[in-house]
Amino acid sequence: MKKMKLVMVGNGMAGVRTLEELLKLTPDLYDITVFGAEPYPNYNRIMLSPVLAGEQGIQDIILNDIDWYKQNNITLHLNKKVAHIARKNKVVVAEDGTEAEYDRLLLATGSSSFILPVPGKELAGVVGYRDIQDTNAMIAAAEKYKHAVVIGGGLLGLEAANGLALRGMDVTVVHIMPWLMERQLDDNSAQMLQSALQAKGLKFMLEQQTQELVSDGQGRVKSIRFKDGNEIPADLVVMAVGIRPNVALAEAAGIYCNRGIVVSDTMQTYDPSIYAVGECVSHRGTAYGLVAPLFDMAKVCANHLARMGIAYYQGSVTSTKLKVTGVDLFSAGNFTGGNETNQIVMHDVTGGKYKKLVLNNNTLIGAVMYGDTKDSSWYFQMIRDGKNVAEIRDQLIFGQSHLGNAGSQGQNLAATMTNAMEVCGCNGVCKGTIVKAIKEKGLFTLEDVRKHTKASASCGSCTGLVEQILASTVGGAYAPQATTVKPLCDCTTHSHEEVRKAIREEKLISIPQTMTFLNWNTTNGCAKCRPALNYYLLCAWPHEAKDDPQSRFINERANANIQKDGTFSVVPRMYGGITTPQQLRRIADVAEKYNVPTVKVTGGQRIDLLGIKKADLPKIWADLDMPSGYAYAKALRTVKTCVGSEWCRFGVQDSTQMGIDIERAFDHMWMPHKFKVAVSGCPRNCAESGIKDVGIIGVESGWEIYVAGNGGIKTVVAQFLVKVKTHDEVMEYTGAFAQLYREEAHYLDRTVHYVERVGLDHVKKHVVENAANRKALYARLLYALQGATNPWSKENINVCEFESLAI
Amino acid sequence: MNTWHEVTTLEEIPPLGARVVTTKQGDIALFRTAEGEVFALLDRCPHKGGHLSQGIVFGKKVTCPLHSWNICLDDGKAVAPDVGCTRSYPVKVENNVVYLSLA
């Protein structure tokens, strides 16, 4: 089949990102031709400020070098500005006469600096601030001249002013409004910003309107005159008063434009063969000048160019971060408020900290932060998710508590860390390594950083730190993805919820069936989605969906825990932590017979045999004659107990028996992640029920049930769910909560993550307040567990898994 | 010239699974894809020596069980951005019999 022709006009970040997304989806659908007016391949425009400030060179900010275009068979025309689109014949013509036919045309013409229409605007020494050429002109001027004036106190203007000051110029920022960055900041935070920048040597003239740029008589600017008659010297004038979408080409071709090339939610213009992305478009009346929305557009546009036709762009919530070293500033969403909204404000003038959160009912809709931006990603995520914050409203302003996070020396402020300090304690990644990778490899998302540096890719406790580093390095280009729409993995565009819903409603009972129904883009998934699908199927259709061992992580396939040297560990069940001399003797015999190098007592009150060869596992299980302790599985792990009223002089309930009963009843229960339970016989809580997925505490009059605690990476105290009177009630409530978690959590979310996402009220509504629903949940769990047997028993062992071949 | 050793039959390797072959050169992992192709790699991840035979197989790749590096079954190379390579061995299937060469 003959390939279709795709022509792209404009060679910037939005356009090239669209091509990258398109090539990922369908590498061979199009012959691609790109026209770029600049002499450079695609570069990282948001890094122009560090280039101006002398922190980076131009070669450092190239995102796609010439080789990239070659490798992807893209015909690249640099230095060729397209002059004309002949829509009738579907041809574009460049100024030098180069022509290219198209079946699909992608306009990514970007935007230009808006130049104030004042006398003298055409003088030498008057520049905008948009591309490498402007940046080079400013760098050259800084070497020769003294006085710089930046017109415009917005994001770009301040970054330009900062860069020029660092290059030794005497810089004055002229702004027409009463405070700086009025589109991103309120007056309080702007005032703090201005003081900080003044301390760096910048001068400010606010509420000043430019009248004229005065010539030195030889065609170069020498001063700037204001409406009030004032005049100050200016050898360089940078216009940073805004951008204008480049629409001339589209307009001349008769494509409908209205302050931008007007596009639909599919990024299509009024000509169905022509798409547009980036700063040149107007979508639902908005033209975006930040990078993050452009990437969202690129994804959608690529989806439609690839003829998949399922993505929609519905606008973006944007955030701002000023890339001026030493200034921590963040704003997002609607922070000015209105009649319907109210605000939570914290303002410490001496300490240089300011935080304002804007809420509509109980939804966070905007945030401004100055001085302390460590929680910016957390707030931004909530704004994007539209999350109800009623439960945490009274603590919201204090930020996400990072107390107890292990592995980062207790650090929670990325800005104060030196490059040599460790961010990710799991993989030993320092701040400097992350910053370097972000800059050199052009990374924009948390996922990118994880892939390239491994930071935050293991336990995830440093995710907040990595997000801060990412946000401060790429500025407004960083946007966390709304969790509700996050795809399950790279094999699909569907979220966890969508996948679970389809499995339930369409009664899908196998992995291939699910992948086909949901248009998976790989033939047999990956190591991320297959275990998730296997679990979702087993959970939704117990006794009908067939377990697929090859879609399980090795631990659940071998029913033992793999160690770093490839040996395994074995933890037999001891219900409720109770054992017998006979069991201990058998364990001791096995340890001797198989030369088990390490015998350890676990944190969950069980005995762990470590360093066992895989081939020995079935023999050891037979000799032990004890059931599997599931210490390797996403399942009920252990029920930790104290001795309780049977022995303890303080005990008021028989916690040991309760623990045994729970562990027996909910044995063999596959779950989204591991599930730990503890039962204490009195409020002294010796079984540590406060940090378990379900923690039960006996009191004189019954039992208190706590849920969603966690003693791991992030210590989280379990929340009180309900108090009940009887043993049977404990079983029912515990089982119902477990089943709700099984049915609703994302695979690999612990209960703490799940309850944080849905809210404790949701759990109470289903498990506590609605008795019929609780009973139904419990019944579904018991049905799922019916007939489940010990995976270590002989008839359940797949011999082929454990025997090796030889030559 | 390859010296082919008869190792096993195709049925003995689960689809999207692996078997370990003990040899004088160390353990070798035999992988079988969904399409029935068989590949052989030294059973050591180039990252930290994880046993690739214990990983999850998908497409023509395997994910190491230790730190989730993805390794290509046909050439033993790690999938970018990770960098590394483990040795691959010639393997052929004839009449459902799997032959391995240690050359």
C-alpha cells in the first residue's frame, strides 16, 4: 500500500512531540516532511532562560538532533519558511520554492513575541524573547552594552531580566500593571517576589506605559520614554509583553482563525485534512503559551493522525513555576477566587513564606505559593483531579506530611538539597544526576525520570522530591497526570477503572479476551499489565476466570519469595502466630536436612527459611507438612496477635483466637497488594494494630476496627472504621472491607493508597452504614474463597516449574 | 559449525514461559513466546545478575524479576534507556524438538 503523506509546518516542541507520539502508534503510516523556519532542529524552548543566564549552552537544549529525523525517515527542511498552502491541490510551498504534497497537514507554527506598536520599535537593539536568535542577540548585547530594559513583568520578562543581570547588565523591568506576574500571582506573593528580585539587583518600574523608544541617531535604541515624560537609558530593549499565535499562513489559506487557528477537541481545523497543535491554536477560545498543554494536544492529535480516533483534548489546567535560581514560586488554576469561592491563606512575612489555596465548596481550584513550594505537585494533582478535600480541609494548608518517609535523610525540600545529596535511597540516585538527566535528555514527566535515572522507580517514597526537582528544572512544562485517566501501562490507553469496568460489565474471563476487547496495542501485554489483568479477572469472576501462572510474578508462580541470588525463602503458616513443638521440630529438621543457611523470625511473627534452591522447594514443603504462609504473595500475609486475655493480666479479649480465626477464614485470598492484619487484646495494642491494613483492638465492651494503616515506606496510622460487639461482627466487617478493597483498588495499591483515593467516608458508606451491602460484600468474598487449597500441597505443584533441564 | 544439543520438546516449555538448562557454561534460560518461537539467553541479567528465566515473558522480551529491566530475547540486549547485554545462544526447533548450541 502506498503510504500517506504528512507534512508538518513548524519544527518546534508541540509539533515534534506529535510526530514522536505518532511514530510510537504507527511508525509506517506516513511519509513525513517537516518545514522549519529556524536553522536548528527541535530544541527545548523552555530552557532558553538557562541559556541566557549562562547555565547551559545551545547544544544542551537540542531535543531531537538531525540524526533523529534521519532514523525516522523524516524529510527535514531547515531554514525554509512556508509561504503558502494550496489547499485545493494539497500542496505547501516554501519561500524558496520547495514544494511538498500532503494528505494530512499539521500546522505547528507556534507564536511570536508581541511587539508594542510604539515609535522606535524597529530600531536595532529592540528584540522579542522567543527563540535562539533572540537569545543570541541578547547575549551579544550584554557583552557590549550596559543598560537593559525589559518591557513586561510576566514570567518570560522576569526570566529574561534575571538572565541579563547575571550577564552583568544593569536591568530595569517595566510593567504596566500594579504588580508583577499579575496573571499568575496575587499582590502579596508578587510583592515578595519583587523584593527577592530587587535583592538580586533588578530594578522595577510599575504602572508605567511606554511612549517611545528613542534612537541614538545611528539606528540603535538609546533610551526609553514613558507616557509621564520620564526617560531612562536603554541600549537593549526586550519586549516580553505577550505572545501572538502565528496564524498568518493559515489565515491566508482561508482556514478559520480567531486569535489562533481554531481547532476542535480532536485538534482538527476547519479543513478536515489539516490539524494544528501548540501555541498557534485556539481551543475553546483559549490559546496556551505554556508547554504542558502542548504535550496533551500532541497526544490527542497523534491519536487521530494514527486513525485511532478515540482521544479528546478538553483543555488544560496550567501551572507556573518561575525558573529563577533561588526564587521558589508556584501558581496553578484559579487563584483569584470569586463569589463562590473561599480561601485559606498562610502568610509569614519575615520567614518569606506565602501560601494561598482557593476552594470552591470542598474542591481545590487554585493555589499560589511563594518561598515554600514543596507541596506544589500535591496541590496541583488535587486541582487536576478535582478531588473532594473535605476530610483533610483543616490540614490542607500545611501540606502533605512527609514525616516518616524513609530513605531521603528526612529531606522534603528539593531546593535546599545540594547536587551530591541522595534523593532516591533505593537506587542511590543523587539530585545532580536527576537534574542532569532532565536537562540533557529533555525529560518532562515523572515516568521519563524514572525510566532514565531509576529515581523513585522502586519504593516511590521520594516521588515528591523528584517531582519538585522536575518542576523546578522544567518550570511550567511539568504537569502531573490526572490519576483518574492514567493508563494502566504503555500497552493501553485505558485506566485501571475502565479495565475493571469492562471486565465486569462485558464478562471478560481471560487475558487475551480482555486485551482484544480493549484494543491493547501489544499482543501479550507486559510485566505491568498482565499481573494486574490476571488479578482483576480472578477477582471479578471467581471460579470462572482461569488463573494464568505465566502472568504472575515469579513469587506467586513458585509460591516462594525470590531473593537477590535467585534462591527462595519459605515461610510456613502459623495461624495467629501460634506454633507447636512438633512444627518447630519439623522446621528444625528441614533446616538441617537442606542446609538452610539462614533461619529468621519475621516481623509478622512467623519463621522464615532463607537461601533455598528452587528445585528443593517441593521437597521442603512436603517435609514441613505445613500450609503456605503466603509471605510472597499479594494476599493475606499474617495476622499478628498478642497473647490476649488467655494469659495477659491486662487482656480483655481473646486476641489470639480472633487472629487464628481471621487467618484461617481469609487464607488464600488474592488481593491487589499484600494485606496485613493485627489483633490486640487491649488498648495497649502490643500487636501494633495501628499500622496494619486492618487493625483490631479488643476493648472491654467489644472490638474496635481500624483500617488503612501502613508501617512501610510512609508510616500511616490506621483510621477508625467502626466498633463492634461480637466475634462474628469482626469477621464480617473485616471481610467486607477486604472485599471492597479487592473490588475497587488499583492493582499494587495498598489499602492506605486506596482509602486515600476514595476517602474513608466511601468505605464507611459501603461497609458500616449499609448492612445489606456489607453482607453482600462478605458473601462475595466467602464465595471467592470457596474450595481454595494450600498451594504447597502435592496436587497443586506444577513440577515443570521447579525442574531444570540439563545437557 | 554449530554443535546442536537436543534439550527438550517444545511442549515442555510453557508458552510465555521459560525453562532453565544446566550446562558447563552456566545456567541458560530457554524462552518460548506466544507464537512458539524459542530463544536462549545466559540466565543472568546484565544489571545485577538476576535469573531471567524467572521473569515474565511478553512479545520478544523478558522482564527481570529483580529490578524489572527488560531484556530482548533475540539479542540479549537491555531495552533503552537501560544499557547492557547478556549472552544469547543459537537455538532451533525441529519436529517439536528443541536444540541448543553452546557455540
